[in-house]
Amino acid sequence: MPKRFLVVEDEDDNLTLVMHILKFILGQQDILVAHDGLEAIRLAYDSHPDIILMDLTLPNLDGWEAVRSLRSDEKFRDTLIVAMTAHAMVGDQEQALETGCDAYMSKPLNIDRFIKFIEPYLS
């Protein structure tokens, strides 16, 4: 059964890469895109995605706050939220997990690792 993705990314190159992987390598077609945290929250409520791929550095409302907001609502307690971020310093992964992300992937994305991580959630 196909999954509904919400990709939250404000950088065109990163968005293009993730969309290519999801559509052409993993065969996913139900993909929504938000360019900031406010749009991410609105789209999450409108569409109830199965998986949210969340950049943490975003305009208007950052990904950290967007994740906290979503996790504060029971509707999103079981939604898979993956931090995809250039925040790759010591402690950033732990902070992302404490904020409410289920997993953490640093950018630039390792394509093979990203595919291997996502594939089990597609079945």
C-alpha cells in the first residue's frame, strides 16, 4: 500500500533529490511538499501523511517547532517524522530525537542509506 509523504524542505536541490528518490527509485506518488514549518503543519492537518521528512532549518517556523507542535497533538503521535538536516554537530541527533523526531538523517543525504531506511516503512 503506498504511503503519503510530506516533504518539508526549503532548498530546491535537496527537494529535487528527495523527490527523485521517492518517485523514481521507491515508486511513491503521494507526495506533498511544504517549504516552511507553518505550511508543514497546515498540510499535515489537511492530509494526514504517513511519513514526514522534516528539514529543521526553515523560514517562518523552524522544523524543531513544527515537530513539537505536531507531536503535541494526539493525531500525530504515531506519524513517522524523520529529521533531514544539515545540523550534524555533536548532540544534534539527540536533540532531534528529544524534540519528537523518530529518526535523524544528516545532509547531504547518503542515497543508499536513505533508501534502506525508508523501504521497510513502505510495506
